[in-house]
Amino acid sequence: MEEAIKKADILIEALPYIKKFHNKVVVIKYGGSAVDNPGVRKDILEDIVFMKFVGMRPVLIHGGGPAISQKMRDAGIKIEFVDGFRVTTKEAMQIVSQTLDEINGQIVNEIKELGGKAIGFSGKKGAAIKAKKKTAEKDLGFAGDVDAVNNLALEKAFKKNEIPVISPVGVGADKNLYNVNGDDVASSVAIALEAEKLVILTNVRGILANKDDENSVLSTIKENEAKELIERNVISEGMIPKVKAAIRVLDGGVKKAHIINAKLQHSLLLEIFTDKGTGTEIVK
């Protein structure tokens, strides 16, 4: 009986959040090794299906960097990054597109197996993301930036009670496919859909006050504090584009951004539906 009461208490704790976020858009971005881990992926997708069934409108943007790099190595194609962006030759773009299409279809099927409804948007399939060639000092090939988000296609998915699953491949006005940074896609989609939240799933617990101490997680920080941590090199390397994406959505009208650990079981539900949360929330 005590165990049953504890479960009831958890549901009661979640109730105000279920009410608050009913019918609100929440954009979730996850990539890296979490995409390749079936156990982690299942936990994340279970959380997203739960969110949908309690009345939220989740949108999932996924990556696939490790799988892309492995396929490029197998094909003997040089792997090169400049300022965190993959140099994407025409040959590499074919691998990027094919790999992300496969991952996109797999995620859609797994959501359906969990009892949810989902629709995939990947490159020309659904054309959710319009892209343009990235301008940089060095030619990055078919690396791109978001030019526009196809709101109508995503709203149509919501009306059909489907969870949009978006890969970071955009279509240019020149009909070419472009490899776009997943964090940039997620922030652009969140702004375009006037989302309530952007949640970025990563392989660390959140933003650390001391980058050498995993227990120094900052539960809440303001936008200006996050910028200061970047300037002081407390936030560094792969965390920088994630925090910049969070700052960008706040400037674009999204109320909150969260950075949480994908490997913590049901971290999404804990972050959204409990009082304490699990990672770092960034506010204006």
C-alpha cells in the first residue's frame, strides 16, 4: 500500500505541470551516442510518448553524428570539422542523408511500437527545414544553415495527433540537400513554433559551475550568466553550441531552455513534471 501511495504522490506532483503545459509545444533535441544506444533511446521515446498522451505537443529533432562518422570511415572518406561543423563534400552528403534517413525511420517506427503516432521529416521527405549554404572562411561544402521552418507541415502533424520527428537535413532553394547543425535546427524550430520549452539532451548532467566537478550542476541560470560562463571558458567545447542554442531561443521568445543528461532514465519526465528537475534550466 505504501508503494501505491508513493506512486499517487508522484502523479499529484505532476498534475500542475500537466495542466500548465497542456497543448504547449516542447522541442526536444538529442543526438550523439544516445541515438546509437537502444536502451537510452527507448527511455527517451517513452518519455516523449507519455508527454503526447498527457496533452503536450512534443517535437523531436535527432542527430546521428557517430553513425555518420563510422560510415564515412568505412567508405574511406576523410572526416574533418571546422569550428565544430562537419566539412560535407558531395560524397559525404550522400552518407549524411542516407544515415539520417535510416535513423529517422527507425525512431518513427519505435514511437509507433510504443503506442504513439509519429511522422518523419528528413531532407526532401516532408521538407520541414529549408536551408542555405553555410558561409564560412573555409568552404564547408554542403554544410548549411536554417533558412526557414515549414510551420504548416508541422502544424498539420499536430492536427493528426502525430509527433514530428525531424532530422537535421535541409533542402536549399537550389534543390540540394544541406547538413545542418542539429542544435541550430532545434532552436529554429522552437522559435518558429513559439514553443514553451527547448530541451537539449546531452551526455552530461547539465551546466557545471566547475567543469572538473560533475557534482557542480547549476539547476537554474540566467541568460547573462550563461554568456559569462562561456567568456570565462567554464562552458567550453561541445557544450558551447548547445548553450548558444538555448540563449537563441530565449531571445526568440521561448520561455525556458533545459540541458539535461540523456543517460539518466526518464530524465525528460523528471525535468518537466517534477519540482526539482534533473539538469540545468536557462531563463531570460
